[in-house]
Amino acid sequence: MVRMRADRLLSLLLLLQNRGRLTAPELARELEVSVRTVYRDVEALAAAGVPVYADRGPAGGYRLLHGYRTRLTGLTDAEAESLFLAGVPAAARALGLDAELAAASLKVRAALPAESAGRAERVAERFHLDAHGWFREHESVPQLAVLARAVWEQRPVHAHYRGWRAAGARELWPLGLVLKGGIWYVVAERRPAATEAATRAMTTGAAATGGTATGRTSTGEGAAAEEAGSGPLRSYRAARFGAVRLGAERFERPADFDLAAYWAEFTRRLSADRFREVACLRLAPRAARLLPMFFGAAGAEALAAADPADQDGWTTVHLAVETTAIAVGDLLRLGPDAEVLGPPALRAAVATAVRGLADRYADDPAGAPADGHPT
């Protein structure tokens, strides 16, 4: 309790130093305490010799004596560890480090010269990083905190994991966490397969603790990354962990493991393995404009190497696509502004899908009125 109040007093002092005059309600909101607690803390600072003054009136508030700066800005271990998330506060909250990040940011700004502190504040006002993709619901990751603890403390986990192919028990050595497009992944070394009894125990534990995996089964890039890798190293989608139990012992991290280098190589291999075929397409101008939007880098590369447009404005491109089953759905998004010329199996699959849609919509639903709404 004493340590908690000391941290709060330092935070109050740094808030006044960094921001100037602040009212008691403003300080209470920042510190997540009552206004009465702010009054007591200000009195404690004044009693300790800190030159804090109260200005009366509508524009009043608390401020420090002009020119006063504290040097009590030492970072705790947790605060130092949180600094790498300074640009992504949502990720810090997900890992349970938001309070540490806020305290660390205050201390770093307090230690900066006035000019540098002002520049840092201007950058924060002008640049914002949002790691989540557009039009995607926030993914709940109930086991993220315990997985992060396993990474920090180098402790194995015994977990129930629901991959897109199968579910079961996993015994893992978590080596790192990666936030990719708003989705958390765990990079871990998989230990020998758990016993059947352990699998049953973990499945039961998932139900008992409410730790069942959430989220829809996905296809394409997200699904391919959910449990993929080479050798004993795998990437796991963190939201798909059910019950997670920390092992009591500690493991030794591989001395040559580099998380950033591993992830760069993993994503390169995943991209190379993802695109199994090349589709030859004939595109109207509208579909050509949509190609980079729908297919990302693959669409942009195909469009850059496209043949010259014909007299009707249509052009021919060669687009890297996934398996035929996935490519059919992706290509149908282009509608009548695209024609699949090859390979023959893909053209036949798209034709089958189009005929099925035409048959389904050939007649009006029974009993549907002229406006198309069922009675």
C-alpha cells in the first residue's frame, strides 16, 4: 500500500511537471482516484517540500513553482519493459501493461530537456498508430496475459488449442508474441505430444475455466498462420487457446533465436506457400481498379505487369491465387467485370459456382411480393 501511494505521488508530480496547471478533477481522472485523494496527495507533496501551489478561481488548479523539475524518474523493471509498446497503447492494455506504460511515458518525458519534451508531445499530437485492420471486430484474447507471462518468465505452458484443422492439447515453450494486423500470435517451440490423459484433462479444464477458444474458423492467410512453421517452431493464434496452465519449471531460450528474424522468414515462406496457382484473368476497367484492393500486393503486381488494354478497355493479367476452392470465392467478388481464362480447372470451378447462383436466383421466392420482401 505504501509503495502504491509513493508511485501515485510521483505520477501526480510528473503530471504537473509535464502538463503545467491541472485541476483536482483532471488529476483525479488521470490517476483514477477520487478528488479527495488528490487533495490529500497534494498536501503530502507540499509537506515533503515540493513547491506545489493552488491557483484559485475558474481558471485555477494546481501547478509547480516555475522552473522546478524533479529528477526522481527512475524506471521500474515493468515500466522499462512496457516502453517497446509506446506506439501501440491498445497492445499495452491487452498485455496488462497500460499502467506501467503510462508511468514510464511520464518519467521519460520528465527526464527530457524542455525543447525535446515539446517535440515529443507534438509528435504524439500528430501521429497515431492503429494496428487493427479495417472493418474487423476486436478479437478477444482471454489467455493473452498468461501467455505473455510465460514468455517473460520462460515457463512452459500446457494448453488446449483449437486450430482450424483440429483441437487438442499442446505442451509449448513460448518464445515470443507477435501482433500482426490486429491479431496476436504466439511463437513457440512445440514439445513432445501430450498424453491422452493430459488432452482430456486440458479439455475439461477449458470448459471449467471458461477458457474456450473464440472466433470464427477462417480461411486463407489467417488460417494458414494459425499453427504453422518448420521444425519444432510454430506460430499459434493466441485467441484460439482455451485453458492454459503455466509449468513450474523454467526453460532455456535457444541462444540463437531472433524473434524478428524468425517472423520475417516465416511470413515470407507463408506468402510463398499460400499462392499455389496463377490465374489468367480478363478484366474490365472497374475490376482492374479493384484488383489491388481485393488482392493486396499480389493484385498490385499483376496489374503492374498487365497487358495493354484492348479497344473495349479490357486487359489481361496473371494473378497469383490460393487453392482453387479459395480462389473461386475471391474471384467472384469481381462480379461480371472479370472473366477467368485459365487454368481450365479454375475456370470450370468458377463456371460451376456461377451456374449454381443463376439456378438459385432463376425464380422469385414463393410468395414474394413485387418489392422483393417476403410477406
